Amino acid sequence: MPEKCPPLYSCGTLFPIWLNGKHPTLVNDVVTREACSNWGGQCCYSSYSKTIKIKLCPGNFYVYFLPQVVTCGIAYCAVHSCSVNNGECSHICKNVAYKDEHVCDCPKDMVLMADKRTCAMKCTMKNGGCSHECVDTKYGAQCRCPAGLKLSAAGKHCVATSVSPCLINNGGCSHYCLLSKSGPVCSCPVGLVVQKDNKNCVKPCDVSSINCSHACSNTRDGQAVCSCPQNMVLAPDKMTCTQSLKTGYKCHCSISVEESGTNRGPSLFDLPTLVYGFKDLWAEDVNGTFKVLDRFPQFRSVRRKRQIPSHIDALKCLDILQNCPRDCERLAKVIIDDGLATLFPVVGSLGYKLQPLGHIMCDKLLHSLHPGKRPVVFYDPGKKCGSPMSTHALPYELCCSSLKIPGVIDTIIWNKKCADKVSIKDLIEG
């Protein structure tokens, strides 16, 4: 029965009777209601009102106890199921023609769920109506929010929580506070950097890890750049200022073989050039300039035998003559740690190749050397301070032998065992 007053001449009668109240909602529940008649424009004409009973039965249908009417032109009104509580459809209810049945339907932007009554959105449809994250469930699209936000009462839009971490003391940040899944994150304006405490922004030069020996400049992109006075240059560590290496005293170190005692023979191997006159001992080689102790930390602990010539004016070149012989010997010992078998890179037609020092020396000697000679460390203090001189001989013996290969010019090879004869096998095994 309809729960609203129907017009006259409806429901197949002149004066229709309708339900002045609500149907029961609990299964097997029986309720007593008033049934009113629309009589002459009065929706509830008391003379023809009836008391009826209604029961909601399992299967979702109603049974009515209706007293008999005694006047012609008046009858109880019955309607399609969509007229009662919209057929329990959440949105659209459609009556099936010629049947007391109905089906639920949904708007275009929604789909009917498994209960055949409820309409809901899917995440593929306008993100389920969510402002942020959308998750499909058996109940339809459900909205979720990132950290620091919560769902509004409508369950679709994310709004700020009542207490955002960045709203409390700016999240502890000195400048900008940003929310992430793990909590507040501090950031800085252009030209500033975050300190190790991840809270405070400072100029790059104020960071404790920047140790410029003299001046520090802050760049616009937040970098710290060390600089030096005009009479100094920046060392390879980009932080330390030192005097220009061009103004220092240089000591050229090399290794030769002794000819008589420790008299110098042909130069067979060049060591890095030492540079004096600065706080630290520097050196130069084909790869550039470096601090000796940075590359060879054990340099100062190497024992040495030092020779200082007597015919040189020591007052004029005191610094270089006191240190150059000793340091050339040290340099030789820390570099040649495996004797004449120490491997060094040699440039060939196919690029760099590692060869033992003995091979390198014999290739440079270009003639046989048998019996062997000891390699001798020489130092060259430069023209201002004297001629190249020796320190002492190294505890190795260099033997070079001539190997005859048919069809090939005689080859000089390193005879590492100083044997009387060598073979092609010795050349291959090296």
C-alpha cells in the first residue's frame, strides 16, 4: 500500500485507501496502522478510516489484514514494489512490467554492487570521487589519505588533521617544513644547506665539514668554494692553500746501475720529482701533483743512508741538499717494494701493459749486463745546487742477457736468476 495520499480516481477506484504510516522493517514483525480514505479531497476522511495490521514476511514481502469496506466506490490501494522504501534500492528503482517485481539500477558514473541494491563508484571512474588515493573493495571505491591528512565527513576528500607536525613549532625546522610519509622533513631556501642535525639551514661555509685553510666563499647554488691569497695556490684537496710549486726547490730522483762503486751509469727508471720549500713535502709525476705522505703514508718511517757531497755550497742549497738524497732513497724503497719483480705500467702499441721493473730497466739499457750490477738511487738537486749524485745501491742485482731468436734481431731480456744462459721460455714466463 502507498504511504502517501493518492489522488481521487486512482488505484481503480473513486476513493482510494492508503497507509497513514510506515511499513514494518523487521522480519516477522506485525504492526498496527491506520488506513485513510481520500474522500472528496480530504486525505484522511475519518468516517471511512480503518485499522489494519501488516506483517513483514521472510522473502521481503508484506501480508495485510484489511477489514471489509461497506461502501461502493471505495477500495484499498495497491502499488508496485518501488513505491515502498524505493524498493530498498540506493539510487534507482525500476518496476518490471506485468509483475509485482522491481530491479535496482545506477547512474552512469556508478556500478551496481553484489547485493543488487547498492550503487557505488569504482576507482577507474573519476578516481572513485577521491581527492587522493582510491582503493577498490567489495563495498565499492574507498578513499585513503597520505600521512598528515584525514578523510572528511563525506569520505571522499582529504583534509589536514587537526594537529599537523609542521604546525607545531614548524616541525623543528629553521626554514621550510614539508610533510612526508615518515614525518616532517626540513628544507632550505636557495643558497643555504641543511646541517647534520637535519633541522637548521646555514650557509655552506658554516658547515663543520668545510675546512678551508684560508678563505671560503658561498655560491648561489649552495656550494662552498675555498680560495687562496694571490701568492698561494689551492692544493689538490681543494681546501688547503700552499705556495705555488713552481717556486719550490725540485729534486729529480732516478735509478741507474753502478759502473764502478756507486758511479752513475745509464738512467733506467725515473721516480717522482720531489718539491721542497713548503710545509708539506710534495711530488710531481706524469699524473700530476700530490702530497708524498698522502700517497705513501710509510714514507717517513723508511730507513735511509744519506750522502751529502762536500764540494757544494751547503748554505746556498741547504734545504734541498739535506733532504733530497734521503727522500729519493725513501721514495725508491716505498715504490719498489717487491724488488726488480715489482710491476709497473708501460705504454705499448696495444695500450698500457704491466711489466717487472727488471724488464723495464733491461729494455732501456739496450745491452747485456753480466755479471749483474746493483741499481743505484741518484738524486738531481738542479743546476743551482750541483750535479746528479748517488745515495747508495739497492740490495738487488740486475742482470740483462742477449737472447737470439731466429729471424728476429737479438733481444735484451731481464735475466732474473742471473743464469749463464737464457731461453725463449724465460722470456715468455718473464
